[in-house]
Amino acid sequence: MIKAVISGTGLYTPPATIDNDELVEAFNQYVEIFNSEHADAIASGDVTPLQPSSSAFIEKASGIKRRHVINKDGILDPHRMTPSIPERSNDELSVQCEMALSACNEALEQAGKTAADVDAVIVACSNLQRAYPAVSIEVQQALGVNGFAYDMNVACSSATFGLQAAVNSVENGAARSVLVVSPEICSGHLNFRDRDSHFIFGDACTAILVEREEDTREGQGFEILGTRLKTQFSNNIRNNFGFLNRADESGVGKPDKLFIQQGRKVFKEVSPLVAETIQSQLQDLSLSPDGLRRMWLHQANLNMNQLIARKVLGRDASEDEAPVILDEYANTSSAGSIIAFHKNKADLESGDIGVICSFGAGYSIGSVVVRRR
């Protein structure tokens, strides 16, 4: 029987950062401009005045302190409030491909492998910068990988869904090793004029190399004990942007063409669903929650992660048991749980068991149980 192993991980972190104070200052400037320009309509009751935000509100609501972004100046311009990322010619590497190469090269170096050892590339992320050609095939070409590549999108669960696809390819013999890459430019689909969500996302890219156990060094990496996927339709997290927008001009520029969510409903509905998914997976693997050394959870909301960990363990989890990178990176969609894994796995000892779990729009949940070799 072929066993799949995570032999290396990589991370690209954009150098630009925006802390909460900077973000709030720009947002509140926009609020002042809006309220001033619509003063008469506000006075007549035809327009609702916008309310300012605060750093204290953001940190209490989410646990986020700052985020990394591809472009800072455009986001902090109160007259623009969106990143400035110029289009590149078709002969240049795309932004997502450039991010992916950095993360992939680190994963390969960590695993002690080269692109010649890789058979497939899966680009799994919540937003792709174009429909085709597939970004994954561009990454494949840029790395010099033979074999095949494809893109996939399951929103914030894309990386863990991609992990299961990689495991399937390795275990069924379709590939000996697969790179799963998540170049997330979340700032591109975030409405920085929305007080309830303008602080949520940041940008980053992760890469994971999945290989046959027999092709890795003894004791290297993490054996994948099992994967579990679950989806359940909901409109509570949605982004209606797509190629059909041009077919109905009335929708152009509307808020639903960017990220929108009903946060309280998501919190209430997704948290127990995630905990139940992890618990049932552990039970099917004849494992006990007490045996979990670490939980690398989706980094969307600190309060949500704490609740899920509490439901799984039956008690509050320590930061060592459920590490947080949310304060530094904010929500990086599918990359979040992988960033947590990448930065918080080196101290695990042989036999230690952990779970990588992401969740989000769909609803979608991807859970991967691993054991340190």
C-alpha cells in the first residue's frame, strides 16, 4: 500500500504590512469624505451615515493586529481603497505565479527535492486572477515540472481540498509527488469600504509537497493518516464576481461583486460543523481528541478557532495546541491553516498527531490528520 507524506512546506509573505491603526485611519478618512459629500441626503434621511471603525473593535472582533499585502498605498488611499496591482503582459510571469514560485522553491528545498522530482502541480486558492490558461500550468512551466497541473477553488478550504487531491494522486499511482500551492491575493476581493469586513483579509502564498513515503528520508515529514471533506450550501459567505457580470450592467460595482458575509450566522453555523467533522474523523481513525498534539486551524477568526478547539478537546486549548498566526497575517483564506502548519510543526516529535483543518464559503470543510514520522 502506498502511503502519502507531507515532506516540505513553503511560504511567501509579501513585504508590505498594514496594521490596524493604519487601516482604521484610512477607513475613517473615507467615512468623513462620504458623510461630507452626502450631508444633505443624510440630513433628509435618504442616506444612512457611515460609522467610523477602531483598532480596538477590530482586534476584539477578530484577533487580527496586522496583515501583509501585495500593495499598501492603494488600500490606504481613502479615494481609492483597493490595491494597485498593474496588469502584466502575457509574456511576463503573473503575480500569482511569482508568489507560487517563491513558496514552491522553499517547500522543495525543505524536502530536499527539485522540480525534476515533481509530477503534478495543483493551484488551489479562493480567487484566480484569470480563467485560463490555468495558473497551475504557468507555475508548472516556470518551475520546470513535467507531468500535469490544474487549478481548483473551494474558497477558504481550497488548500485542504487540494491536499486530498494530492494524496489521492500519490496513493493511486497517478503521481509520485505533487505540489499544492495557494497564492491568495485576498486584498483584491475585499471591500475596504465596508466597516464589518475591511480588516479581515491579507495576502500570502503557501506550498505543500506531498510524496510517496518510500521516496522520503526515514523520519522525514508527516504521514497523512486520513482526509475528510464536507460541503453544505450556504449564501452566508459569497462573492458574485464572474464573467457574466458584463451581461448585466446593473450589477457592475455592487458590493456583492466583492467579499460579503453574514458573520454571526457563519460563526453560529460553521463552528459546530467543523468540530463535528474533526471529531468524527478522529473516531473513524480510532484516535482520541486527547491524543491530538496540535490543531492547525483555519485562521479566520480567533474566537471561532477557540470555540472549535474547545468543542473538539472538551476544554480550552493552549496556544501551543492551537497556534495562532491570525494576528500577524489576518485571514489569508485557504493559506491560513497551512501558514499555521508551516510555522508551527518543527517542534513536534515522532508519533505526535495533529490535524490541519480549513473551513469557509460553501460551506466547505477540509480536514487532514497527520502524524510526525
